[in-house]
Amino acid sequence: MSRPEEDFLSVLNSRSQEIFRRLVERYLDTGMPVGSRDLSRLLQVELSPASVRNVMADLEDLGLIAAPHTSAGRAPTQQGLRFFVDSMLEIGTINESERSQIARHIQGTAGHAQVEDVLAEASSLLSGLSHGAGVVIATKADMVLKHIEFVRLDAARAMAVLVGEDGQVENRILDLPPGYTASALTQAGNYLAHYVVGRTLSEARKVLNERRAEQRAELDELTQKLVDAGIATLSAPSGNSAPTVIVRGRANLINDTMQSDELMRMRQLFDELESKDGLLELLGDAERAQGVRIFIGSENKLFSLSGSSVILSPYKDANDRIVGVLGVIGPTRLNYARIVPVVDYTANVISSMMARKRGT
């Protein structure tokens, strides 16, 4: 059973904490287990390898470090990494070059592309900057309407055509009241367009329902029926509520030195991402956190089998509502201090871009 980090802070003296911190930093830098002789050279205070070994033995007894396979060195356990991340990690700042690169690529893409293309660019950027896999998980966005019209299909049916400001198009079939004329169809479409264009579907439903009493005075009975049918159409789900998943840089997580079981676990992770299993739960975690989250190994069931770490940050739409998460998947020895601010800044740039798209 894992111990709370306060327990570790209470039982580790300053020397033990320093040795543990140096060991983890060395491991994250090289990916290799760290021996007592190497560790003694890294310390600011002079300690013999024998003294370092004694402290390492205590850290191993606490479950913070372990010897992988038959190595003489030690590496942090998942519990040790969690303790390090929560209690000792010093988050860096994103450098100006990376800041400029992220802003330039995302803003350049946003000017002439749909939102999904911008998210794909963000995923590619994160992959390149982290040497891991970039991932974006997006909820089904509440469409901001640019255009709505009714197209008659036959005597009994019409199609409502909804066009979003991001270029998204949805077609929904509705039944026509008996005796409906082409002019009444046009009147109903114009009436709806007057109130819904520039609003999200949820905003459009609200304003139309608020005006229901005035509608009865302005519209004849048949047109009112079609407006009611149009409101019901706006309320209907589109049938595509599953999250969108964009993963770039998968090859960064697979190398020639992997054992067959490691390859299998990594491929299964990608399969689960594609099948969208567990993604809504991950989005829920992001909403509750309201900031950058770090999952290490088995802490999130989606990534537990692959033994990966993932750094995620939510991004928001123009209404300040969390609509997705983006981040980096990598081995547990990710450079957390460097990647956390990169992920956080990218999420902020995406949120700003979505706010601007709504305002244009």
C-alpha cells in the first residue's frame, strides 16, 4: 500500500531527500539506473559511496527506489516518481524559442483551417518538442451557427441544414405539418436564422424558448409548428458525441530495444485511444483539476498497461468551458520540469485561438 507523501517528508532527513532528488534527476536525464558511486559525485556535500548506499537502502525499504532487473543501480518506483513530482519537482519556464514556435504554428494554422486541423497541429508540435507522442482529446463542440435553412424533400419532410462558423455542417430531417407551403418554409427558416446565427446550439435553444410567447403573436399557426420543430431539431443530439482523438508521434514511443511484451502493451494503448475507451473519464479528471495533470504509470487505467506517463492540460472554448485536453504521452522518465510548461502554454494558446474564432 502506498504511503502519503507527507509520511516520506517526515521520515526523510535533508540528506536522504537530497540523495533521492539527485537520483531521480539523474534517472530522468539518462533513463539509466543510478549507482552509489555516480550518485556520490553528484552531491553537493561530500559523502562516500558506502554512506550513499546506506541511504539508498533506506529509500528502497520505503518503496521509493528499486533495482530494475539485475542492475547494480537503482531507479525510482512509480510511488517514488509521484513523491518527487508532488514534493520536489521544480517546474521550469518555457523558453522564448519554444513559445514563439507554438504560437506561430497554431495561429498560422488557425487563420485558414478548421478547429480539428489546429488541434492536429498542436499534437504534432507537442510530439516534436517532447520527443514523445502528442495527444489531443476533444469533446463534441457545441456548434456556433453561421447559417440555418430548411430544404423541402417531399410533401411530408424537410431537411434542416445547420452550418457552423468552423465549417461544420449537420443535416437533420424533420416532418412537415400537413398543408405546408414553400413560402411558410422560407418564413420559418428566416425567423430561426434571425435569432440563432452567431449563437451556439444551446444558446439558440434558450433564446427561442424565451421568445415562445412572442412567436405566437408574430407567426401563423403552420409557421409556428415548423419553428417548434426547428427548436426540437436544435435540441437533438447529432449522433457523434464520442470524443475526437488525435495522436501524433507514436513512433517516438516505440524503439528497437523494446521487448515484445513492451511493444504489445504500447500498441494496445494506441488501440484503446482509437477506440476511445476511458477518454470521457480522462476528460472528467481534467475538468475537476482545472490545470496541468501528471499521471504516472497505473494512476490512470487508460495508460496503466503501457506503463507510460502522461502530462495533460485542459483547454477551453469561447465560453470558458473546458472542451478537451491536450498533452504528451511518454515513458515514466519524461522531463517533467520542461514538458509541463510546454503543455500548459500550448493549452492556453489553443484556448485563446478558440475565443478569437468565436469573436470573428
